[in-house]
Amino acid sequence: MNLLIVEDEVRLRNALANNIPWEKHGIEVVGKAANGKAALELIDRKKPDLLLLDLQMPEMDGLSLARRLREEDPLMKIVILSGHDDFAYAQAALELGVVSYLLKPAGDQEILEAMLKAAERLRRELEQRHNEDELRQKWKLHLPQLVNEFFQSWLTGKYELWEIEQKSRDLQLGLPMDARYAVAVFDMDPLPETETRFTRKDGPLLQFSLLSIVKEMLHGIRCWVSTNDAGCTVVVFPSGHEEEPNVVLQKINAVAEKLLFTVKSSLKLTASAGISGTTGTGTEMGKLYVQAVRALQNRLVLGHNLAIPYRGEKGTKKELSWQPNLEKALEIALETGDGGKALETLHTLWNSGMAQAETAQEMHERILYFSSLFIRMIHKQGWTVQEVAGEDCVYFHNHRELTAKEQVLSWLQRIIRAYLHYAGQRRKSTSHETVKTILTLVENEIDQEISLYSVADRLYVNSSYLSRLFKQETGKAFSSYVLERKMEKAKALLQEGARINDVAAAVGYSDVSYFTRVFRKYWGVTPGEMRQ
């Protein structure tokens, strides 16, 4: 959990942040503020879970801050550390929901225990907010949307068989895994020019009306109804292995025609349907869906108010295989730097498409497919193809220079290796420049208080990420490095004869006694002894 310390006295504020082993107990100090106004600014940016709060402060006192936070973030837990033992203060604080009211000078252990108590209370409240009954109600509320999202992904071929089985159980769909399926896609036809009741803006309303009619008409028939990204109504019909595909499709055609008649009778408008050309297994759903969509597209030629079966595309070559799972696997392998997996996935994609190309035209079509796939992945990172591919970029512009399958495969493998190399160089460059910036900042501002979260804010990055990056590049924790640089400089200045007060200020310590304790703990001698 994240902790913000609000205390106007500098020495005590630093001691609270540095002397108590917060991290050991899962608490990270994400900020320190000298007054309520400064605390509000930090709270807006840091979103702390816990607050250690003084009462008597300039600009905005602790009670005013606690009162405001109770309205804005009632979950935040506050522990008061005050010098006032007046009952009225304690009563006002407790009425505002403060977890503990401690009196100065409280010991480190007492303060730590109070904050751990606050953290535990917050955990219990969060658990209560997400209790089983509430989650069950939310699940029921969102179930229709989750089911629709499942069918959208299934229809576009994004799931493996085990994922279909698992999600069917999770969503309580009862999909028979040993069944065969057929797909029908319904859509409202374009409005006729003579239509006066509706306009194009009413498209979503008409599509919802179509969906409602389909659901009502198919109630009691074993099928699943969903919508696609375009708002069309999609119906998945199951069938047994013993049923002839042609008989199943004949029944679906009859159902579709009855549905279209009902739509025309109810809305006085027409709709059309596209029906897959055969039945298939659950893993063939993507193919069946594409067939139904392509059948529906034929209404442009055949006319409206029709149930159109998919009859294949005569005179065309083999269809390009559609492998969204493999494409995603390749993208993930490239983004994670897994070269072996990327090359393995490329070979699987190759064997499912390019390896079966029998003519030059089919081969060039598949080269275009691979080219667009890699261009999309490169552009997604904000890079240019030229800077990633180098000399191999020429084949993106003129793929007809690739004249053999082996040459094409070799080119694609080089693109993968070039992508991984370029990504690695970019990561190293970015990490090196970030750490270089931090080191320069520490040297230039060593006379100021420097903390990890303040540097992270200035670089617009997460403090946890910055901490890990810095340690990975330098081998040291950020706080240890800052302390080392400050103590080294302090030692050098003292040995040159500088006064202790001046040395403390030169390395960012406004409290000389606190500087003395830190110096002695680090070097084993006091600043005075080092100076002598």
C-alpha cells in the first residue's frame, strides 16, 4: 500500500519517512508534504491508500484536510500524529473516521503498528466491497455482454478448442463440444428512398429491433444469438453428427425465411440473411462465419429480403487461410523478444498458406499477406519499415523480385531477426538515456532533497519501474546511490576544511543534527572527526 506523510516539521518528516521500515511491511512512502495544501496536490497525483497526518500546519490544518478527504476518498485511511492532547481534537478526528490518534512524541513502533492497523482495515473494507453475493449480482448483470463478446471472438477464430470449452463452462452456455455447427448472419436491408418513418441515423434502432425479433422467434429452438461488430445479428445453430449437413442447412433456410417474413410484417422493412455453406466443428467456426458474411454480401447482386446460402466462389483460387491466433502469437513473440517462438510461429503460418501455393499469382497474394502483417506490427510500435528492415525493405516495395518460395521464407526470417535486433537496440538506448539523465540530475541537484518518487514524477514514469531500471543498469538501489554520492561529497568537503553547516547544506540536509547522524552511520565517524 502507498503512504503519504504530511508533517510541517522538516526533521520529523524526514525521520518518519526514513527511520521506519515501511517497505518490510508492504508499505511504500510515495510522498511527503509540509502542509494540507501541498498534500492535496500530491494526493491527486499519487493516489495514496494511507495518510500519516499532523494537525497543526500552515495553509491548511490536518482536520480540514481529513474532512475534505472524507468526502473525496472515503476509503483512504488516516492516522493522526499530533502534539495536542486536548480531547476535543481527538473527538473531532475520530468523528472523521481517523483510524488512530497518536500523541507526539510517539515511538517508531507505535506509529508503525497504527499504520498497519489502518492498512488491515482498508483490506477488510475492500474485501467486503467485493463479497461473493455482490460479485454474483455483477456477474449476472454483465453476463449477456460477456456471452456476446465470447461469440464475437469465437466467430472470428480467436479461440482454440480448449478455450471454447473453458469459456462455455464459465459462461454456462452448455455448448456441445462434439456437435457440428452452422452460422446465419441477419442484417436490415438499406432503407428504400421512399421510406419516411426512419432515416440512416435510425440504423442502430432497426438493428436492435431485428435482434429482438430473432430472439423472440427462435425462443425454444436450440441455438445461440449474438451480434457482431457491425451490429448484425448472428445465430449459431448446433447439429448432431448423425444429421446430414444439407438437411440441417435446409431447415436453417426455412427458419431464416420465416424470420425475414416476420421482420417485413412487423417493421414494414426488409432484412436479408447469409447462411454458411456447410456445417463444421467448433474450431471451424471462423470459416463458417466468413461464409455466412460473404453470402450476405451477395444481396448486392441478388437483391433484398432474401435468405442467401453460401455457394462458394466459382472461378476463384484457393482462399487465403485466416489464422488470427497464429498472427497474435507471432506479434506477442516479437514484442517479448522470443526469437525462437517467433520463427516457429512463422513456419506454422508458412505451412498453412505459402507452402500450398501452386501458382505465381497465389504466391504473390501470400507475399502481400505477410508483407501487410509485418508492416502492421512495425507501425504499431511507431517505427518505420526502412529503419527496421534496412536493405530488405526493397522487397516490401517490389515483392515480385522474390522469385522462389525459399527466397521468400529466407526474407521473412531476416525480417524477424531485424525486428528483434532493432527492438533490443531501442530498449538499450532508452534505458541508458534514462539512467544517464538520472545520474546527471543527482549530480546537479545533490544540494537538494532527492527522492525516487520525485525523480519519477519529473521523468513521467512509474517509481517502481524507475527503481527496477536503475538497479538493473547500475547494480545499486536508487536511495543507496544518492546516499553514497552525498556522503562522498560531504567527506571530500570536510577534508578540504569546510564548515559542517556548509557541508550539510551542500549535500541537501537542512537539519545539521540529522546530517550528523546519517554521516556517522555511513562513515563510522562524526563530521567533526572527519574534518580533523
